Amino acid sequence: MTPEDAASRAVEAVLFAAEHPLSVDEIRAHVGLELDVRAALADLEALYAGRGIELVRRGERWHFQTAADLAHLLRRDREESRKLSRAGIETLAIIAYHEPVTRAEIEAIRGVQISKGTIDVLMEAGWVRPAGRREVPGRPLMYATTAGFLTHFGLTSRRDLPGIDDLKAAGLLDPVDLAMEALGESGGDEPEASEIESVTDDE
């Protein structure tokens, strides 16, 4: 067995046993500093490509998951549909496109106040997390998206977030949003994805 094969086996074993996605440094802490973890991850990614299980990167973390096109085979018969309120969708979009961002900054972008419960719902869903405090008077708490957000929406990183043109093409901007944008009053960057519905499986 070559050293490269040994490194790939070690990284593979660590990822299979992990309870959550791991960063390169976390993997290295298990397998040893002398192993080329990034090369091993690249080898494993190629090895599992097209198989029932795939190695995926979410942000700066790696994990194994069921291939996306086979997920329906493992889905329970009963599904729970959960719709976010428009305020929740707008808040999530602002955090995703502008993170890290404070409550006051979210309200400034939306133009209205948000209730504490809106962010609580997003945190309970595992999509938003506290991200430190802004070093300004009052030191307000900042919020950012999580690895769970990337996983749920099938994103490798925030760079994969759709732009305004993509949202238009998908029909996720309603007529009011489009009219506001045409008038130059929409604020530009944050999406108005009022039709997004999140679906979670029963565990």
C-alpha cells in the first residue's frame, strides 16, 4: 500500500465516523500532521464521484452524504412541510447575502423592524448562528449562516447563492418586487424569495 493510499484510508475512516462535517484541521488532528489531508480528500472525492455515497464540501468542512439523486430512496413516507413567513425569508436572505450582519442592519435593509422570534426560528432550523459582536458602541450581536444552511439548500459555499437574474428566471420574485426594482427602490442585492418553501424529513 502506498503512503497516498494509506492517507486516503485514514481520512475516509475519520469522515465515516464523524458525527458532523469536519474541517481539514479537524481531520488532521485525527490522522496526523504528516499526512497530506487535502490530497487525500481530492482522491476520495474522485473515488466516490457517481456512487451512492459522495464526499461533499460545505463551506470549509467535508462530510459523506447520500448522492443527491438517491435521497428520495431514504425519505420517510411522511414529510413535514414548514413555510417560513415572508419576514423570515427576507431576514434569512439578508443574512446570507450580507453576513455577518446585526439586527439593526437587517432592519435597515428591510426598512421595518423584525421580531426576536424571526431570528429565533432561523436559529432553531439550524440555518443561522451568532457570529460575534460588532465593535461599535453597544457591541450588537452579529448573525451569519451555518453549514446546515449550505447543506439544506445544496450549496458548496455562499458564492453559489443565486443573483437577482437567477431569481427572476426561477420566478421567485413577485410582481411587486420586480416593480420596485424597476423603479430603483429595491435595494439591489437581497433576494425577495417569497415562494421558497423548506421541507424537512421526519427523523
